[in-house]
Amino acid sequence: MENKSTLLKLSILGLLLSGLLLFFFASNKSESYTDLATLNCHCPPGFKLNEDNKCMAKNLYQQYDSPNNQGVGGLQTGLPEGRDGFSPQEIDLGRYLFFDPILSIDGSMSCATCHEPSKGFSDGLPTSIGKDNLKLDRAAPTLWNVGYLNRLFWDGRANSLEEQMATTLFSEVEMANTPENLLSTLNNIDNYRKLFAEAYPDRGKNDDIELDEIYKALSAFQTSLISLNSKYDQYAHGYHEALNEKEIEGMNVFRSFVARCAECHTPPLFTNQQFAVIGTPEPDGLPLDPGAEIPFGDKSMRGAFKVPTLRNIDLTAPYMHSGKFETLREAVEFYTKGRGHAVPEDEKLYIHWHIWEPQLSDYELDRLVDFLKTLNDESFMPKIPEALPSGLNLTFQQTLIP
């Protein structure tokens, strides 16, 4: 009996020790994707969940009217129509896809490679780096408030986020994937099959992932990138202590008929979503970028580019489509040097009629920069995944530069 009792005690002790060891190793194991929870069931900040499990945009600008629903007007002006109505699960799935280099042909680039959160969802380079470290022709634009834009890319060649993504995913010089390879890759990753089934519960759990679902999830995430709570916004909504004296002076310069900045960079998006020829210089030794002339087939739009938003502009240097100007001060000073002063002699461009010679003083230029910095707002910054469903590592632009 004593031997049996001793054996029983030893067995129990062994089980306890095994349990302690398992707990120790589990608590010290490095995090992998399988340790993460399922897709988020809550809307990101700036959105409210409705009874249909859709995230609907909510912000103070919705209390204001907007002329012709264009989002163009004074300080208290409504936004243009934006994209919303995605489920929390779609948005969260899009977040994983956005940061996952599995979307590229060789697993080396993700959307975040050129649209890095810490750089205003740009990449900090004059022009982006594509596949095999190829230097691309244009700078990466910010993605903040992209859900409100009706044209995408500097030359406006895409009419929707879905069209923009298809272009980038399958461009030979960017992510260089193919529809067939992308679908095959994702459908062979169990983690992604589970996540797509969770995000799109109306289809069968064993159904293959489809391109439209990839586009929709990525669109859902990008439309959640909302930046509407800057110091300027607080001032616009009535809290006038939000801006100091110099920043208010800069805002007055910005809105003045002399500088005319607000006529193209119109609040609250700080873009009128139009195209303008301003005669920005190209990098040394490069020919003129035809810009919107190509997709629109209109010679009068030669050298025209989409008016970019100025939201978080202080975070997205260098500036212009070619990244020509390293600082905001250089960028604003460009407009004081004379209409068409940087246009090549052999080019005849139709410079936008707002571009003239405002002859702003150094003091006014400095105040203008002060004001532009009040447009910074990253309070709704999404969380970067700690691990990815594919098992690959996060990639940002600096990891590609040789």
C-alpha cells in the first residue's frame, strides 16, 4: 500500500511539474499570428457601429452644409461624400492585408512599404522605391482621408480605391504580382482563409478568396484613416484658443486673396480635388512629367497634377509630385518666385490662373508654415499588427534602400 501511495504522490507531483513547465514555456513564447485574437468587432475611432454591423462615419463636420456637396467653403463647411459602411471585420482584415508583404510577387513589399504610418502614410523619399529597388517617377501621396477623394494617383488615373489597388498590386514596377498568383498565395494560407470567412460570413467557409474581397477589405481599411482633429479643426469648430497668434496670422495669409492658397487647398479636406498646372520643377536631369495629360488625353493638362491634401503635411516631406522640395518653407517659397519660372524653355504649359506673384515677405512665409503645421493630427492612428497572418515580417521603405 505504501508503495502504491508513494507512486501516486510521485505521479501527481510529476503532473504538477509538467503543468508548471508548460505554463513557463507558454508565457515566454514569442508571439506569433496564431496567438492573436480574431478580427475586431468594434469600429475604429471616428466611426459608429449601426444595427447592420456597418461602421458609419461620425465627425463634427457633418453638422455643416457644403455648397453642392463638394466640401468647399469656409472654416465651418461640410465634407464631401466619403466612403463608409464597411463592417469592423472588413476594416480589420484590410489592416492585416495593408501591412502584409505577401501581397507582392516576392513577399518584399506591402502597401505600408510606401505608405508608412510614421511618415504621414507616405515614405519620406523624393520618389518611391519599387520592385528590385527601382526608383519610381513620383512621390508616394498620403492616405489620410483618402476615403473622401474622388480621384487617385497624382495624375488621377484611378476613380476608386479598388481601381487604385489593382493598378499598384499588378504593376510590373511596384508590387509586380498577378491576379492568379495573388489568389493562389492567399488561398494557400489557412490564416487568411479563416479571416476572409470571418469578414465575409455570407459566403461559405470553404469558399476560395476572391479578388473583389481583397480590394474591398483594403478599401475598408484605407477609408478608416481619418484625420480631422488637428489644432486647426478645434479652431474651426469654435475653440479659438487652439491656435496661437502666429498660427492665426499664417491662417489669414493662407486664406487671403493675395496668397490664394485656400482657393485650391480648400478646407476642410484642404484640397478642391481638381487638377492644376503649377510648373513645379523636376529633379535635375529629368524631363517634364506629363502628369494628367496621359490618362485624360488632354494636352491642356500637360504637367497637371491632382491638388494634394495638406492634412499632416508637416509629416510627409519632401514635397510635390517629384519630391523636389525638402522642406515646407521651400515649398511655399516656390509660389513667390514668379508664374511659370521653373517651366523648361521648350515647354508651353497652361499654368493655372491662381498661380501668380504674391510677393509674400519672409515673415509671411514663416507664418504660413506655422499654420500648415497646425493641420497635423494622428489621433486616430491605426495599430500596426504585431504579427501577420502570412508569417512574414513588416516591411517599410528604409528596408528596401540598398
